[in-house]
Amino acid sequence: MPQQRARIRSLGIVVGELPTGPFNAITDVAGVLVGHTTLIYDQPCVARTGVTAIVPRNGAIADDCVFAGFHRFNGFGEMTGIQWIDETGLLTSPIILTTTNQIGMVRDAVTEYGFLRYQYGAYYLPVVAETYDGWLNEMHGHPIQKEHVFQALDSARSGPVTEGCVGGGTGMICHDFKGGIGTSSRLVSTDSGNYTVGALVQTNYGDRKQLQINGVPVGREIGFDIVPHPWQEPPRSSSIIIIIATDAPLLPVQCKRLAQRATSGLARIGGFGHNSSGDLFLAFATGNHITEPVHGIIHLEGMLPNDAMDGLFDATVEAVEESILNALTTAETMTGYQGHTVYAIPLDLLQQVIKRYRPV
Amino acid sequence: MPQQRARIRSLGIVVGELPTGPFNAITDVAGVLVGHTTLIYDQPCVARTGVTAIVPRNGAIADDCVFAGFHRFNGFGEMTGIQWIDETGLLTSPIILTTTNQIGMVRDAVTEYGFLRYQYGAYYLPVVAETYDGWLNEMHGHPIQKEHVFQALDSARSGPVTEGCVGGGTGMICHDFKGGIGTSSRLVSTDSGNYTVGALVQTNYGDRKQLQINGVPVGREIGFDIVPHPWQEPPRSSSIIIIIATDAPLLPVQCKRLAQRATSGLARIGGFGHNSSGDLFLAFATGNHITEPVHGIIHLEGMLPNDAMDGLFDATVEAVEESILNALTTAETMTGYQGHTVYAIPLDLLQQVIKRYRPV
Amino acid sequence: MPQQRARIRSLGIVVGELPTGPFNAITDVAGVLVGHTTLIYDQPCVARTGVTAIVPRNGAIADDCVFAGFHRFNGFGEMTGIQWIDETGLLTSPIILTTTNQIGMVRDAVTEYGFLRYQYGAYYLPVVAETYDGWLNEMHGHPIQKEHVFQALDSARSGPVTEGCVGGGTGMICHDFKGGIGTSSRLVSTDSGNYTVGALVQTNYGDRKQLQINGVPVGREIGFDIVPHPWQEPPRSSSIIIIIATDAPLLPVQCKRLAQRATSGLARIGGFGHNSSGDLFLAFATGNHITEPVHGIIHLEGMLPNDAMDGLFDATVEAVEESILNALTTAETMTGYQGHTVYAIPLDLLQQVIKRYRPV
Amino acid sequence: MPQQRARIRSLGIVVGELPTGPFNAITDVAGVLVGHTTLIYDQPCVARTGVTAIVPRNGAIADDCVFAGFHRFNGFGEMTGIQWIDETGLLTSPIILTTTNQIGMVRDAVTEYGFLRYQYGAYYLPVVAETYDGWLNEMHGHPIQKEHVFQALDSARSGPVTEGCVGGGTGMICHDFKGGIGTSSRLVSTDSGNYTVGALVQTNYGDRKQLQINGVPVGREIGFDIVPHPWQEPPRSSSIIIIIATDAPLLPVQCKRLAQRATSGLARIGGFGHNSSGDLFLAFATGNHITEPVHGIIHLEGMLPNDAMDGLFDATVEAVEESILNALTTAETMTGYQGHTVYAIPLDLLQQVIKRYRPV
């Protein structure tokens, strides 16, 4: 009997206080598109992997850059393009999430895509991040080809985002359940205007026992006696990539603050940046349009007052929490490389546990 | 009727999984001493302030340095001595927590204390941190004198630590309840040895509604209708200083990782680094002894393998959580400058709320 | 016979290619004022110290903030207020340069000054930096009082800046010659407009043998047999503070890049960030006006395209070089604490050396 | 008539004061090997590119890690593996220098090489850096294959290092002359022992007019009327990668300090981190051996006292200067893609200019 998977909110479990955007997804930030290429097959190698593309500016990011800021919570991972973002606060390419072993190939493919579309100069330092899917995916089969990267970029769309075992998240494991891609958004009302904050995560981190939802110790309640452990050996290289988008007019230094707040959302679910985790966070803000080079100075819309940041901080925390949960509740049980099986979190049980811990 | 205050654990509320040290305090890390000078009087100015000293190496820190690492979660605050710690990873002075307006005087006093005790060179770049107590304390009366700093340093002791409205925490406010100083510790067993992690916090941050204990929304349940709001105007400059100590043989880069994990403990209680908060964290490790200058190279005990850091990370999260809660549950209602009153969190109500949220 | 001191350029020695501003000083950046309080007396303690104030916005910096960025080249020193600048990129106070032992008192005095002028909130996290003058100044006599800080702030003016043994630079030593305060400026023409870059330095670093001027090894040529060594014991705590100002519309992340370029100017004179040196650099840009809090977003003039930064980088290198040299050539031989004498670099000899190394 | 190229020192031009190691190369640091794969052909694409491998521990770096530290002077470039080095201070792979467009492929190839040699886990986050050779090399022909990476790794040897137009430096341009790979070393005697510091650079940065050697304005003296400009259009993406090695027992935080001092050496030659430059520096220290995981703690040899760092700082400055010059004086005039020609700096003229500027 196939699992009927669902987003956390449709299970009646609401995280946080703020309203969501219409799609409850990073695509609620105007101009942000998401596309996936998902590779699931068993020959000639066991592929359980893929590519997820987050494309700002409806694709015109090379000509109409956004401000961005990076935060490293734990460094056992790779995100390319970060030296330029740290240096200038400019995001000039799409953001790609994929698997560890092929991040280099994917990075070169993004450069080539930019070259084909924009001639010289576009996407020169693209942002590509990875988490490790080697338990379910036969990594050394190198299933991802550059066409898969192009396809994810070409297929990127606004609107609802497919979650769970798709794109870069296909083969991921989270809190010892099946993980993957998740997304969420929040609407923020400040004295300086109304803004949207969206998150998209690729979840591959965490211990079962530390998983909490709204403070309820779900992971302890759904132990390995109930849902089997995915690993027959010590787990490795678990990580989470978190991308934050907002339409607020933030400067680079403010984007960095937003990226750092992803740490707080992650902590509330039960992620503490364990040693072998690559917990790398990037936030970008579409409220200013940066086009180089120009004669004269670059016009900016302005800057959100720092006092108005609190709402965006809270929104980031909530959107990150819900994104991780969406990855968990939409991902399906998967069997892959060498017959390894990773089980999805059972939704009925999850609802029961939550109810037991909340007073009437 | 006087309040009977208590530590959170003595209320039957246990945070986390790991065992505590004998004092459940930062002083469980061998050689770490704590001393307070508390100033509470109404003439000639309304003083609700003080100085808390954390003294490693039983006071011999100038000759027998420890490794340390700093992390900034939010920067609306001051911690002196950080350039040197960022540069070399060496803590060469005691750590002092105090009030915002007098941090400079306190900093100079620590230098003078070092000079009097050790002649030239000791405590040349001392670590002094602040949070703002101007709602209860008449800051511009400048009640703290250098003798108060000396006294806190001289009185530093091992063993149980007085918490709540003492030392630097005297006039602080936390989640719109009375805050102050809190401490806690954890014992960690790793494949590379058994270690202690201790935390001490000066809590002056947070919104009522975001306060959670073990995932229970305590702040929302004990609203302003039940316990009045401390502020008659918008609150300002709320901050938290977190100091982490361990006896593990960590390198500076590892101390920095530990300091960063304080973010996760803070998030689980409900602190997200709001804009006007100075959330500055420092971790130090006594497992290596660094004495400069010497001929030849400095002998080191060694380095904890990074794979063994996870236990220390989890311990940091738990110890930070419990330290904040101890500050809240030991602090007493206080009336100060201009008649402002800040109310302590009511312990009986707290216990009731927690019970309601836990399944039988 | 009194020394006739002079700025380096008036000796016929030109550093770099770019033209200077009218004052060849940091005050060429519109709205930037400089004031000194200089304390030179022998009773009751031997004072050779002081305070230098750099005041942006003609003093209105608390209400009309500037963007700023910090860079640490070496960390054996203190600069307060940096956590806030790193966090938000906002400079909200004047910048004060002074002596090591009293930096705390000076810091508190700036806060008090702000309070007296602006009531609550102004100058809450002021920037105060120090270098060590204990060879000539009786530091533990604590000669600086808060009135001296107020006086430096009140006396800050546009126009020519007094250099050498004045203000915070009074007792400083540079490349084993007498050092002090120096300043310089450059005019930069870019495709995005014409801008001024100014530098002001407090020089207290360096070995004689590493001093170079336009690549000429002046320090080796004017050895200790010609001009005596100032130290009878190993020198200590030598440092350089470098402040960069520009009227270009830079964002915080761009200010940080400018601050980092001070490293290159320093290197060309012969400063390599030795271990006991506090080489702390701050750059600020007046081209945008930031006023918080406001309803709505903060209007910005715009942002200099990154491609136009190269001119500002080169200007920074040149202005830092010339500022250091001006400190050296304007400072006079001084005798101070315990009869220590530090000799000024002899200008005639300097000119001869430079000439010998240049082709006819 | 073929050019007779030579290292700078063999031209009678000595940079700095410290003695060199026996090879005057990064290979003077025991266990450090260097290998190149150089691709120069015209069909099917015009290849002027390659791969340079720097291999610590005689190849056993995956099992016997070294401490390392990273510094970014300017961020318009890519160096993979840096998040892990920033996080833990551990270098666990060889270091590869190559071209911009293929850095991803090269990165994946290093991982695969590690997998083939060491099975799972080795080289999981390899360090690969790039500079742009698209003026001479037909980048989009993708001439580098993974076998070329393997070959550079397999061929890495101790002893003299081939310099100039080899390996990753094959197609590079420096100060508008032909650039490439250069290396140098220094011997340092400290109170804490005698150590070697070696540098290896891939030079692709700089303006002609800013080139200086020992303070002599060589670039202005050898103008475009004498040696033609390589570019028929504005130059792009010029960068320098600097790798520093030492056998001193440095901690990660000390390696970072060493890496930062490369800035000073670069400044003295005339590199100021222009906007489109990826100036990324990495230093590693072989004096401690780090093997994970282990039971118990990791034994360390110790730590160099910070007071002994000054000698290493000076050595770094000198070795970086001489490495850049060696790249310039060993590189030969090259014609490549689309007939572009980049001219080598003429050595006879160089010697004449230097002599004119130095007194007898």
C-alpha cells in the first residue's frame, strides 16, 4: 500500500505564529524559481540522486544580481562561490543543490550553462552546495550529467515546489528517517513594509533521538523499535544546506544576519551542527537590483532599518523549521544502493505523538 | 511573603539527557572560580548592578593560559579582548561580566589588578563583557568602582555559584521576567575520555512569548495578564553573554566551535539574536597549558579528536539551556530605578504549565 | 637647536601617483573633523599621552550614521565597538585614538559625552582604539581624564591636521624612531565619479631595519650608530591604528575591503603585523546617510560599482603610506618617563638617502 | 633565438635578508612534493593550461593530516575545501592549482583519486584553487581530463621545482608580463628552533605600472613601448593563489596568521587585491601530525610560541616576493588562443633597471 505523504501543515501541525505565503514555499518570494532533476534507476548504476536549482530573478540573475550573505554553522561540506559572496555580497548565479561526489562537475556545468546563455562572464563563480547520498546512491557511478543540470535550470518554475525525494534531496537521510527537499515561507509585517521570507532545505543531518517538533520529542517517541534504523554501520557526512530568500531590501551584511538565524530554526528541530555535518546557509534578498558595470553609481531601492530585522529573523526561524519538517513528511521510504532502505517518518504516528504532548 | 527561589532542576524539571557535574555549575570545570560583587542600594544613586568574575586556573591564568574561541551571534554589545583571542586563541585574563555603561572602567580595573598582582604584562587585553541594566539600575550614577572589580576577583571560589540577582546579573531582565546570572554543567563520556562542560550566562534578552522550556510554551502560558510586563516603554539593548568552559584538550579552533553551539541552546529557550541584542559567546578549554614566552616549543597535552566533539556540542546546548533557566528561576522580583519593578517567573505556575504539556 | 619638522611631501619626497586633497589629510573628506588633546607634563606623573578624535558628519554622527568596515591585520590590541560594526556595518560614534591603559575610561567618557549631547542612545557602542605609550608615558599615573576626551571632541575641526607628537600619538614610537599621528589623502577619478580617500594613523610599530620609503631601505641606511635606539630593553606592544575615510557611496562590505587594503600600504613602509602588534584598521564611507529608526526603508544614495573600487584601493595604499611617513617626519625627539629618549628621524639625512637611491 | 630564462636570484637580484633552503622551493619543507601536468597543444583545441599538485606528507596526507589556515585577500576566485579548513584547521588532501573553468572537474578527480588510493573517506573535501587562463587557453575546449590530475599527483616529487609556464600556471599573465608558477623558501632561526618556510604561487594578477622589485619601479621602467601589452581588450579575472608551507609546529590559528602575511609580500611586488582578483592564500604546517579517528586524544608535538612567529612572518613575506619574481623570470613568451601573445619580462633589461636604482 503506497504511503500518502503530506506537508506538515496539512497534518494539522502548525509551526510558529506567522502566516505563510500562498505556496508556503521559497517561490513565494517574487521571481524565485525552483526546478529539480531527479534520477532514480537501478542500471547501469543505482542512482538515487539529482539536482535542485533555485533561480532568482526569473532567471535573469546574471544581469540583475541580488545581495546575499553566507553563514557557516559547521564546515564539513562544500558550497562553491562563497569567497565572492563574502567579499562583495553579490549573488550572480543560480544556486544548485546536489550530491557530494559530483559537486565539481555540477559547478562546471552551471558555468557552461551561463556561458551558453550569456556569453562570457555570466555565472563565473556559481553557488553549488552538496550533501552526501552515498548510502542510497551509488556515488561512484557518477549518474549526474551536465544535461541534468541544464534541465533543472530550464525547468525551474514559480508556484508550488515538489518536496521530499526529489532533485538534490533524492537520496538524503534526516534524523534517521528519509529526508530530502523541503520548503516553506512566512509573511512579515514591519513598520518598514510587508515582506516575504522563504526557505528551502536539503536535509541530510541529525540523530533520531534529537528530533523535536514544536518541542515534542518525536524522535524519542518513534524509536528504532518502531521505525527501523537506516544504517547498518555508523552514519557519515550528514549535513543540511539551507537557502533563505526574501524580497526585503537587505544589504549584504543584513543577509548574513538572516543566514545565521537559520541556526536557530535548525536547533529547534534538533540539529546542533555535529562534527561531520556540512551546515552551510545562504540568504539572498531581491529588494535591491545590482547591475555591474555601469557608469555612475548603482541605484539602490534602500535598506531595511535594522530594527525591522526582528520580524525577518523570526520568520527565518519558522520557515527553516517548517521546511525541514516538510522534507521529512513528504519524503517516502526508499530502497537503494546495496539494498539499503531508509524509512519515512509515519505520519499517523507523528500526529498521535504530537497530540499526546499538547494539552486540550 | 518572600519568594522561595530554586534552580530549575530542583523543581523537577530536567533539561537534556546528560548528567551534571557535582555543583551543576561552571565551577565543575577544575580550576574555574566564580566571584560576584553585588551592588544594591538606593543612595546616592539607585544601584542595581555589579560585577561577576570567572577566573580560570585558580587565578594563575596570566602565567598558565588557556585556549579560547569566540562567537558572535548578534553584535549589539561589547566584549573586550576579542581581537587577541581571535588572533591567537589565547585567553590570558579572567573574564568579567558587568553593566554597559561602566565596561570601560571595569576593563581598566582588570588591567590594573593584573599589574598589581603580576607586574607588567599580565591581563593586558582582558575580557570584559556587558549587558544593559538601565531599567533597574541608575547607570549614569556610575556605582561600580575599581575596588568592586578587585573584590569580585579576590572572592572568586570553586563550589556552588550564587545565581539570579547577583554580580553582573543583578539588574537584568530575561524574556520579560527578572533575569540575572545562571550556570550549569554536563559530564560527557567520549571514546577519547571523560570531560566536563560548564556554562555561565548573564541573561538580559528575549520576549515573553518566545520563552520555551523543554518545548513547552511557558512564555505564552504565563502572559502579561498573569505576571505584569516589566517595561512601560519599548525595551532596549537586551543581550545575553554566554561563557563556556571545559577541561577537554581543545584547540582554539575547537573552542570556537563550542562557543558557536551556545546559539543552539539559546534557540531552544527562545532567543533568536534580535537586533538590539549583544549575544556574544566565549568558550575556553583548560586541557592544555600555554605558557609564553619559552625557549623551545610549548608542550601541549594533545587535541581532542573532532569526532569526539559531538558529545561536547550536545553538552554545551544542554548546559546553556539550563543556565538560562537557572537565572530565571533563581532571580527574585526587583524594584529599582524610578520605581520600575521586574517580576520573577512564578515557580508554582511554571511547574503547573510544564505538567500540563507532558503526557501521563 | 630646535628641530624643524616637516611633512614628507614638503621634503620633495612624493609617494604614489594620485593627487592629494587640499589639506592632504583625512579632513579632505567632507564633514570629517579631527581634534587632539595632548598631555605633556612631568608632575605629578610624567605624561606623554593624549586623545585624538576623528569626528564624521561634522559631529552629527549619532543621528546621521555612516557605513563602516573593520579589518584586523594583527590582534594584539583593542578597538572597542567592533562587534556592532561587524554585525551591521554602521559607525554611530566618533572614533578615538588613545593609550592602552586608559582605553576603558576613554570609552566610557565617549558614551557619557554622547549622553550629555544627545540623551539616551547616542554613542552607545563607541569606537576607541589604543596603542602603547608606556616607554615615554607613565601609564599607571592615568593622566587622561574624561574632560580631556570631551575637549578633543569639542575641538575637532576641519582643515589642516596637526601631526606628530600630538593627541593619542604623543608618546608613540615607530620603526625605532619617534612616531605619532600622521594623515594624508588622495583624490580618485573613476568612471563612477570623483572621490576623496583620507587616512589617519597612530603609528607605534616596526623595526628600524624594515623601514622603506618608495622602496629605498632608509631604516638600514640610518642605523643605530647614526640615530640611537630608543629602547634599553626589548620593545613591547608596538601597534598601528589606521582609519580610512572616503566620501564614496560604499556599502559596509566595500568599506571592509578598503580597510583591508591598509595592509598593503603598511607593508610597503615595512610593517608586517608582528606578533605583539595591534594592527587594527577601520574604514568608513560618508556617501550614504543612515538614520534609524524610521518608518519605511532607509534611502540610500547608491553603491559604487565594485569595478570602480580599484582606484579607491590604490588611493588607500598611497594615503596609508604617506600618513605613516608624515607621522615620522613631523614627530620630534622626545624625552619622557624614566628619562627615556626617542629620536626623531633626521630629515636631512633622509633626503640624502632617498637621493642616493634614485637614478639621475 | 630562444630565451634563456632564470630564477631571480641567479640574476644577482636578492630579495630579503634570510637564507633560502637548498632548493629555494616549497619542497624544502620536508615531505612536501610538487608535480605538474602541462598541456600545450593546438588541436583539437588550443590548450595552454594544466594542473599543479602540492602534496604534503610524501603523499600520506589523508592518514597523517596537517594543520592549515586560510586567508582571503580578495574573493573573485574559488578555492574548494575551505569551509572544512576554516572549521577545523585540518588539511586532509593535496592542494591542486588549475584553471578557472575546469576547477570542478579537477576537484571531483582529486576525490576519485583519493577513493582509488584510500577507499572511502580520503580527500573528501579537497583543496583546489584556480586562476583564469582564458586569454591564452581555449577554456571551453575543456582540455584537462581526470587522468591529467592523477598524473600531476603521481608525478609529485621533492627537490627542484619546475617554474614558469608549467602546470596550473601554464597560461597565466602577471603584471602584464607572462606569469606562471614560482616558488621560494627561507630558513628561520628562532629561540624555539630552526624552521623552513616555503611558498608556491600561481601568478595571474597585476598591472605593469605597479610592479616593483626591491622597491625599484621595474614596471614603470619597462613600459608597453618596450615590451608590448598582452591584452587587446581590458584584462579580466586576474588573480594570485599563494600556498605557504612550514615545518614549524603551528596550530591552525597560527597557520591563518602566516597565510595573512602573504598579503605583505604581494604588496611589496605591487599586488593590491584589485576587484576582479581572486587572491586566496593557504598556509599549512607539518610540525604536528593529526590522525583521526583515534581512541584517546591526538598527540601533538607542541606549539610554536607566538613570540617566535615574527621570524616566520618575515620569511613568508620574503618567500612570497621571491616566488612571484621567479614566476616572472622563468616564464617564457607564449602565443596561444586566437594568436594572443604574452611577453616574458626581459631579463637583461630587468638587471639594468635594478642596477640604475641602487647606489654603488
